[in-house]
Amino acid sequence: MSENLFFPLMESSGPCLLCDEEPFLVSPTPSPRRSSSPPPNADEDRDNSLRDLLEREHQYAPRRGYLAYLRQSSNLSAARTRAVRYIAQVCSRLNLATGTAFSAVNYLDRFISMNCVMRWEEWMVDLLSVACLSIASKMDEVSIPSWYDLQMEDLSHSFGASTIQEMELMVLERLDWRLACITPLSYVEVLTWGSEHTRTPCIARTIELLLCALSESEFLRFDPSSVAVSALKTIAGSEAGFFFSMLPFLIPLQHTGEVNGCQKMMDELSIRTHSVVYLRTAQCVPHVAEADPN
């Protein structure tokens, strides 16, 4: 697809400079939120959910060759990193659900991967970031933030409502309206359904580490299941016996090498961010779905 994709938006966008600050190296954690799915009543339900996630995760992945293109284009890779950090920061500032951040990044990666031949400019990535975050908010949030709230800070450009709306529609059409994406957070949520481990600090730190990994494009090499398992193993270690009992579902024998490689990267990321992750998650426990007492 050529740059004509953005031509109808160029005149109406009127991008203007807001600030030129770089995003924080590690974005604060967006507020965890209750899962929209009911908790399983038995291990069989959890197993079925894991099988379903594994069968469908490839349907929501960026197109093949996307990571290679990011490696070749330092400008686009840097723009993606800024976009991911912007998404995480806004979710934290507006107290949006953690899943909203993961979904928005998934939409952003899939859209860019479908349009790699374009010459991406900074304002294009900014506009796409706002649109993806807006769409994710409409999917996951009870109270939907306004387009103004999404642009109060953290972006180099601001856009009018009509421009964002047009971009949203463009994203929806390119993604074929397939928005119920599967991310590493999806696996963490299923693994912690109805579990006594749900409220342990290691789960909060695992989610923090996964958020940090979002801005690292090299993790796009791996499936969401591999990324989730690697983060759990890195953070929980020997304490993750409960979660490791699920690993035969998540790590087929032929994929153990891939998971080992992912965990090595995750271990390195954890070392770089450990002090920040630990301090920010000491009192941040994920609020995972619970059974309705009624």
C-alpha cells in the first residue's frame, strides 16, 4: 500500500507540536482491571481456554517479515518504541486497564506490518497511536476517554476529532474488525483465573515485565504464549510450580528452544528494569476476575 493511505488525512490533521520530550525509559503500569471473561469453574475450563488461545494466537500476529523491516528501518523502529511508551503512559495516567495497552500495541503492530512499504513520518505514527489506543479503549473500558484526554501530553502532534475518527475507521478496515486479539497478558489472565496465586506480588511483577517488553521489538520474534511463559519463569522462578504445571499446553516439545531464547532475553530485560519493576509493583496487585458470589 502506498503513502496515498494517509493523503486524505494530511490536510485535515493539522499536526502541531506539543512537546519534544522523550518518553520515560520504563512507563508506569496501567491499572489492572477485572477480566471481562468469567472465571472457570474447574481445571478443565482453564485447559480448554488455553487450547483456544494457542489455536488462535497466530491470527492476531503482525505479518511475516515485520520484525525484519523494523530492524532495517531505524526511524520506524524508534517511532514504534515511542508509540508503545506513549500508550503505556496514557493508560497509566488515565487509569485504563492493562489489557487496553496490550490491545492497542497489537493493533499498532498489525497495521504497520500491513503497510511497511510506506515512508512513515512521525506524525503518521502519532496519529496511528492515538487511533489504536482509542479503539482499544472502546473495546476494554467502561468509561471511554475522550480524544482530547488521549492527547493531553506525551505526543509531538495533536489531531482533530474528525481526523482521529477517519484513522480509526482505516485501522478497523485494515484489521478486518478483528479486535479480540490474543496477547501475552491473555495467558497470564487465564493461568491466574480462580487461583490463590492471583494476588501474589510475582504476578504483578510479571505484568510489569511484560509491559516493559512491549517496547522491545525483538520480542516480536516470539509467540504471545512464549513471551508469557518466559516472563512468568523469569519473575516467579521456582515459586511458579502452579503455573509450570500448565506448561505442556504452552510449550510443545518442538518449541522449547524458542522459549529458552525468549526467556534469556526476558532475564536480561528483568535485570535492566528490576529495581523499577519491583518498586512499582510492590503494592500493585492485579485485579483478576472473581466468581460472582450471587
